[in-house]
Amino acid sequence: MKLILLGPPGAGKGTQAEFLSERFGIPAISTGAIIRDVIASGSDEGKAIKERIDSGNLLSDETVVEMVKNRLTKEDCKNGFMLDGFPRTINQAKALDDMEIVIDKVLSIELSDEEIIKRLSGRRECKNCRASYHVEDNPPKKPGVCDRCGGELIIRADDNPETIKNRLSVYYESTEPLKSYYEKKGLLVTARGQKALPDTKREVLKALGEI
Ligand SMILES: [Zn+2]
């Protein structure tokens, strides 16, 4: 199974990626993780990338595509893989096509803006141990206090309502066109995010034709 996972921030993409990775025995590959690995390797490439990121620059499509390409040649990808966070642009999608990698399905997890804002703005993170909570879905025993270490719970900078709106518009601008791109190729399937996790998992399996 060769899958691409799409979905706005807050749609629970990471959780579904973990679930599908286990279910199909394929690695969930995110560009974020690839970049961290390349940097941690301490190679010349890693040093160059770290410098670029530290100076606040975005990585070029070319660089990202090259890193993904290398990652997909590894042993654990021989039965398939799931790409999470790549491609992010039409250019990257075309580059993936050029690699002659046949994708089986592109799964888009959908959630209304209202639901996304509610989910993200309710998230809290421990200042100390970074444990995560949600004021409604996963509240700490004592409001504002971490169950694990007693640390103070804070709202992450990128979960502020204004920032969330920004992240969503960036998503719609750059990633939504990917949906049409893959729809034309007949690869797009969609699943609606549900309130309860087991329900979302079922929607996802249904979309993939597994149930
Ligand atoms: Zn804590």
C-alpha cells in the first residue's frame, strides 16, 4: 500500500498515520522526521539544511523531493509507505510522479473550519514535560496543571486563534489544489473526521475500501 495522507492542521492526521502504519505494516513518513534525521546524521547535507532552517529560510522543493526520494529507497519501504506532509505543493506532486513511484491512494481527512478551530484552540501543553491535553476532549485532573509533573499548562504559540486561521489559509492555498490534482488521476478518497477516534478510524478504513 502506497498512500499519501492529506488534511488540514488539527484534523488528526498524525493519529491516523500511526493507526494506518500499524494496520498495513508500512512506515509513516513525514518530511519533518526526514529533515530531523538528516540533520541528526551530522552529514554535510544535514549541516547545510540546518543552516538554512536556522536562518529562517524554507527548503526548496528540489531539496525536499531529493530527501524524500532517498528515504523511499530504504528497506522498510519495500512493502509500501505512507507520506504525511508530502507532497505539499503541485510542484512536489509532479516531482513525485517523475520518480515513477505508483501511488495507490490519496486519503484526505476532512474537518470543518469550525471544528478545527475548536480542536486546536482547546489544546494545552505542559511547559515542563510537554505532555498534551485538550480542555474538552482530554482535560487534566486540575485545570491548568499537568497531571504528570504538576507543571503549568500553556497554549502553544501556533494554536492561537489568529495563527490557526493563518495556518488554515496557508493549507487551503497550497494543499487544496493537490486534491483536485489527485482527483483527476482517480486516486483521491476522503474521510470525514469524527468526534470519537474509533469512528474516524472506521471512516478512514471505509474510504480505503478496507471495510
Ligand atoms: Zn508536565
